[in-house]
Amino acid sequence: MTDLVEQLVEHFRVIHDQRMAGLPLCNPALDVEAVGFRNFEDHRLGILITPWFMNLVLLSDTDAWGDWQQGSKSEWTLPAGLHEFTTCTDDDISTYLTAVLFRTVKDFPDPATARAVAEEIMEQLFAEPGGARPAIPEEKPVSRRALLSGLGGT
């Protein structure tokens, strides 16, 4: 299945080189890159970074979605919750599903930042809801006397 990820990256590199390079919507600091792909329900799920977008991508090494219409929507439940994916068909890499994360990546200063954001997103997508959260300091009640005298809360 790693070959599918490599095919995806190569496909979008060709799109960049032939159609997108130099367009104002592209971030010249970024390249096409796959981040965090992992097994998910007999498929591969990860993030595709390009100089013009960042998407969550679901790949299958079978023809599981071969008869799905281009642009059709499907919902997938990840540990962090429900996410809507759009069907994409392509002769070079077959049918795959995408969910938009960033419609533009113009503000990412460098590949390391884009990669760090993608890695954090993948971590959050696979975090169980209601997991450990930072402790919130307990508020102490303020007496009226302390409030009026300016002592604050003792």
C-alpha cells in the first residue's frame, strides 16, 4: 500500500510541475509531501500537503470505490469523530477520498511548519474523545469585602 502513497505524491508533483507551478495561489516554500499515512479500516489514511492545499486522503488498494461518482460525499468515523470525504477519480491513481483541511497553504512559512501541523492533525484525529485534558485552575470565590477593598481574593 506504500506504493499508493508514493503514486499519490508523484501524481500531485506532476500536477504541480505541469499546471500549478508559479501560480499566485501556490506557496513556493512548499513541495508535495505525504504525512502520517497509517492503516485505517483496510485502507490508508494520511495527509497530502501540496503548495496549494492540505487535505486528509483515504486510499484503497482495492477497487472499493471504483463505482462511486466523482464529487460524491461519504462519512467516515475516525476516533475523534465523524468526517465527510469527497470522492476523487483519477486514471493515474484510481479512486480516492479527500477531506479539506486547508484550502490554501499560503501562510505556512516552510515545509517543517506544514509538516508539524499535519502531524498534529493526524494525532488529534486518532485521539479518543474525552481523553486527558489540561487541568483548569479552580476559581476561588471572592468575598465582597475583598472585592471592594481591592484585595482581590483572599
